[in-house]
Amino acid sequence: MKITLRPNLYFGIIFCLFLNSFNSFSQSNSKSLKKAYQDDFLIGTALGTQHILEKNAQADKLIKEQFNAITPENIMKSEVIHPELHRYNFDLADKFVAYGQKNQMYIAGHTLIWHSQLPRFVYKIQSADSLKMFMEDHIKTVAGRYAGKMNSWDVVNEALNEDGTMRPSIFYKLLGEDYIKMAFDLAAKADPNAELYYNDYNIEQPAKRKGAIAMIKKLQASGTKIDGVGIQGHWSINSNNIKEIEDAINEFSALGIKVAFTELDYTVLPNPWDLKGADVNQNFEADPKMNQYKDALPDSVGTKLANRYSDLFILFLKNKDKISRVTFWGVNDGHSWLNGWPIKNRTNYPLLFDRDCQPKKAYNAVMQLKSGQ
Ligand code: G3I
């Protein structure tokens, strides 16, 4: 039997097929940040111990669904992974790396050399030689153990002051600025395939950015391998720094390195230092104004947060050719370090998912930017 179809029926069928594939495309993308942004940059999250151990089924599902890059929030810091001079503790770090491999995620190491969260024995070191030995042993052992498995390392973390000068850390005091080069060279030797990053907060701000650029240029001029810069991105919904962020993306990228946003969050609560004229003896912890959304996030604040994220991701998309990864500093609001800092026991809402792992308005705003494509 010969079937003949009229032209408008043809059109109808084709239109339905188109609609169907468009719907399934937008549905699958509407569920997942990593899918929506797959052609732009990686979307990462920081994992705590409970996530690495897959203790929370809801969070575990969310991580696997939404993110394609992971960073260990604390367990690769030297205090945890190298607690004593001749003792390393790889238990959780091994599990973290296995988690990333199992789920085919980009694995970012955080961090090899940082003045904070150092093991106690390092604070007792008084000679340049002993500190150098610590650095050599630490980087060779840690980066060496995961060589070929890590995609990147934050080799040096937070080496700069706000004015762009070198932070007077134990490393700087005993080894001078050379410790930065030393760390990158040791990391390149221990894991030649990992991308090596310098990571810091506020380096989108002009003075600190200038210091970071000078430091990176020196490394490059001396033949040291550096592949990228990590702008941490611990920001507040009450400040608008889009212009500085754009300038930073352009200026860092002009050095021929990748730009990653490595620890993104927006506090919705006031910080003590924002309160001009505040009494230094004020008891911030007891002040209800400092924890004003204890029971719930008001809609207006949720909208403000969504607008901040939306403006930021518009900028990220505009500069996607320069950005390698955008990592949130935590999986959901309940997990964020901002509930405990700079004031303990607050209820903050800095991320895209709420305490029940449900998407917030801010999540929808970020997804919305990709829905028309
Ligand atoms: O593990 C101990 C636990 O045994 C102890 O009972 C408990 C008591 O306070 O402390 C636990 O350690 C805490 C650790 O997080 C693990 O939860 C530390 O007190 C706490 O200070 C530590 O905070 C971390 C902070 O770095 C340390 O500087 C935050 O979770 C972590 O999010 C934060 O991450 C840093 C990045 O590495 C670098 N950039 C800034 C960013 C935010 O500060």
C-alpha cells in the first residue's frame, strides 16, 4: 500500500520531532550544571570528608549529577596529609582521588604549600635548610603519590598580602620569594602532567592582582612551569566587583595562563569588618543582627544572591575561552565554611543548593542563562 502524506502533515511531523528533541535536550540540561555548561568550562565543588566517604546519599547524588570537577576542602592540606615529620596519612586523600577517578571527574589538588593549616612540627622549624627539606619531602611525596591521577595542583596558596607584597609566612621569612619558584619546580618534577596553579583570594582586586602578575611573570621569566591562576572568589552579595573580575580575567589570561575560579561562594551575612565604626569589643557572636536569617532566607535576599550569580556567570560565559573551571566552595549551604567563619554558628546561604540539597533561585538563575541555547 502506498502512503501519501500531505506537505502540512510532513511539516507537523518534523515540527513534533524537533520539539521532542529540543525538550529532551533542555530537560537533561536543565537538571545539571555540568551538562548545561559542558561546552564552556568545568563546574566543580569542594568535597568534605562525608562526601568522599559517600555518607550522605542525597549529597552524593547531587555531586554526581551536577559537578564534573572536585577539590578536597581540607584533607590534602599538609596538617592532615603530613601530620608528623616522618608520617604521612593518605587514607582520605586516596579515597578522594579514587572517587574522582570512579566518577570521571577533573581532580584538583589543594594545596601543596600554604602558610595555614601546617603541621605543628613545621612551625618549630627555624632554619632555611630544614624548611627546604620539608618542602622537598612534602611535594615529592604527595604530588609524587598521585602523579598521573591529578589534573591540577594548587601549588602555592595565598602567598600575597592585600597590597600585593609578599605575605610574611614562615616560607617567606626563611626562604625569601624563591620559595615560590622552588615549590613550582618541585611540583613539576613530581608530577609532570598536572597543571600547576597559583591560588589566592582577592587577586581580582587591583593591588593584589598587580602583585600576583609580577610574581607569575618572574616565574615565567625564570623558566618555571605555571599553567594557571586560581581566583578563589569568596565574595559578598553586598559588594559588586564584576569590573575587577573582568579586568583580572583579561590581565591573567594575557600572561598565557588559564584562569580558574576555585572557591566560589557569596556570603549573604554581614562581616564584622563591613560595619564601619563598629566597636572592636562588640560581641558579634551574641548579636542577632549578625545572624539575621537564622530561620529562613528571605525571598528578597535569595533574589539578590541569584542576581549576583547571574551577573557573574554572564561574565564567565563572555570570557569562557579564558576560563578553565568554576568550582563552588562546598556542595550545599549546610556544608559551607561560611556557617562558621568569621563568626561561629551562623546560618549562611552562599551556594546554589539549600540545606536539603534542593536547587535555589540562584541555581535557576545560573541555569537560565543556558536555557535559550
Ligand atoms: O578536623 C578538625 C576536628 O578534628 C576538630 O574537632 C574541629 C574543631 O574545630 O576542627 C576540625 O578542623 C576544622 C577543619 O576546617 C575541618 O573541618 C578547622 O577547625 C577549621 O578551621 C577548618 O576550616 C577550613 C579552613 O579552610 C581552614 O583554614 C574550612 O573548612 C575550609 O573551607 C577553608 O578553606 C579555605 C581554603 O583552603 C583556602 N582558601 C580559603 C578557604 C576558606 O577559608
